[in-house]
Amino acid sequence: MAPKAEAPSTEAPDWITTPITPQLLRGHLDFEITPHGLLPHRLPSRARRQVPDRQLAVAEAQPSGVRVVFRTAATRIELDTLPTRRAYRGFPPPAAGVYDLLIDGRLTAQATVAGGNLRTVTDLLTQEAELTEGPIGAARFTGLPGRAKDVEIWLPHTEVTELVALRTDAPVEPLPGRGRKIWLHHGSSISHGSNAAHPTGTWPAIAAARGGVELVNLGFGGSALLDPFTARAIRDARADLISLKVGINVVNSDAMRLRAFGPAVHGFLDTIREGHPHTPLLLVSPLLCPLHEDTPGPLMPDFTAGTLRFRATGDPAERAAGRLTLTVIREELARIVGLRALDDPHLHYLDGRRLYGEHEYAELPLPDGLHPDAAAHRRIGEHFARHAFGPDRPFNSTAIHST
């Protein structure tokens, strides 16, 4: 049975319905027309056809960094969506994702959407899941200033979101370009926004706001694995600034050994440089994570305490045979950048422990042993903005070469 939408609020009788088109979206690389509306994607269709597992298929469809943008004098806005949330068998359903409404760049209101689909994961390793269908709901915002204003509605970073309808009590116009640079970032679940409280509270969103840039967030939970199709997606995307946070997923999935890792990084960078030969490119090594600093993967979830935590199961003695740890990853990434920078002056390296290191770990420990909390996301975003966008830094405007 097809989901049914909630009726528009009867308090405002003169609603104007505006079709949701790609022209009203930012932060996506592709979209799909569904029976309900429009589904933003963060990987293009060619890449999605090569996705090997459900983990990445779900992650790329969760719209981290994607927002609906327009100009309006409306005092009331309603956005109908069909969320698909993910739960784990034996545990309560997750809280509804948050929608952040920004006016002229400032967070002004937040909302959630009731209803939606629930995808219950029945096997952690294969990500097999059962789908329970639910109704379309509405994110409602009222009491907004009745003047012309730039509006951004940042979609929940933790749930797949099909966009169904946009209603306002004043006309909507596409938001004109603001001349900002486009920053494309690729990373793991921390970049995706794991444990961040709301979509503009992820560390890339915080850094983008401080840097005054338009964010395209290709952070994919569990799936920053140097996949060639992701490199091609970055190669073909519009970008003035590119950053890659690489390593943690390679270790915790135990995906490769040192012999394969180095050439894979070179190949990933080579592919990106085919489309962005002179774009400032910042390669970021993993944040501090004591689980994996000197212990290889694979990483395993642990629910024995009643909450999700993680533990590393590899043998540190096997590092001599090429098993990867975060310490090994950082040394190899620094070596690769030092070698390539001889011919590529726009390539830079940042040790991830400058974003989250021993000091941050002591003050803001990782609640599940792997992911930072909301306060740590803010700290990471602030540190990244300083190291990337600050004076004489790789993304400073005086050093930018547009593609």
C-alpha cells in the first residue's frame, strides 16, 4: 500500500505548492524520481550500479549535507517527506531525524517528521534488513520573519529522505548563486555525521559554515574504502576544494594490507587529478582512535553492555606482515603526499590527530569507542576550519585555483 501524506495544516488556507526540483537542492550529486517524489543521492547512478553492499547503498542515500534552498517571504513552510529510518533487531527504533532550517545562514528552527518507513537490520555483517512501510509526514516551520530571505532546509543526515512536496504561504524563487567556492569532502562515518545531533552539527557542516563555502559531503558510514567508483564520482563533480579523510574504514574492515593500500591511495588520487589537476586537495589521516592505533581490524560491534560499543579483534603482532593500523596508515599517507607533492604543489597532508587527538580524547571521549559525540563534532569542525581555511592554509582564498 502506498504511503499517505498528512494533510496540510488548516491554519493557513492559502498554501502555495512548489514542485521540488533539483534546482532547489544543494549538496547532492544525483537524484532519483520515485513514486512519491524526489530522492537525493550522493553518488551518481553509474557509481551506484557498482556499489557492492547494502552498507554503502544506504549510506549514500542518506542526505548528509543535502539541503533544500530557496528565497521567499513566507512565514510558514511545510516540507512533506517520506523518511526511511534504520533500526537494529532487539533495540528500540531510532529517534526521528532533525531538519534544520537556516535563514540567511543562521539556524532558526528545527523540526522532525513523524511516520515514515522503518528498515530493521537483522544481520549486522550482511546488513540484511526487513522493511516496514509507514506514512509520509511533514516538517513544519511557523512564525518565520515575513521578509524576503534565503532559506535552507538541511535534511536529516541519519535517514533516507524522499522529498514529496513543498508548501509555503508566499511565493518561492530559486536561490541565486552566492559566489561561494564548492568544497567536496569524502570520508567515513564520522564525516557522514555519526553521533552528531542534527545535520548542521556534523563536523563538515560546521567547517563549511566557518569557511564560507558550499559543502558537498561524500562521507559514507563504513564505506571510505578507496573505491574506484567513488574516485570517479569526485573526478567528475564540480569542486573548487577537495578533502579526503582516509584510513579508519580500511583498518576496521580489515580490507587490505600495506602492499595494496599504498597503490590504492595513489590510484584514487590519480583518478581525482584527471578531473581536478590543480584543485587544492587535502589528504587527512585518521583521527585518534585508541581501539585501532596499534591493533588491526576487523572491528566488531559489541552489545553485551546493552548499548552499542566496538572492539578491535586483530592481532598487533601481525603488523610486521602488513596488517594495517592507524599508526601505519598515517605514516604511509604522509609518505605518499611527500612523494607526490614534488610534482603536485596543490596536494597537502593533515594529520587527523590535529582535529581530534589526545587532548580531545581526554576531554571528549568517544562514547562507543569509535565515533565522536556532538560536542566533539563541533571541536573537529572548528579545528578543520582553522587548519584548512585559515591564513596560509591549503583552502585559504589566496591559494585557491578554481576548476
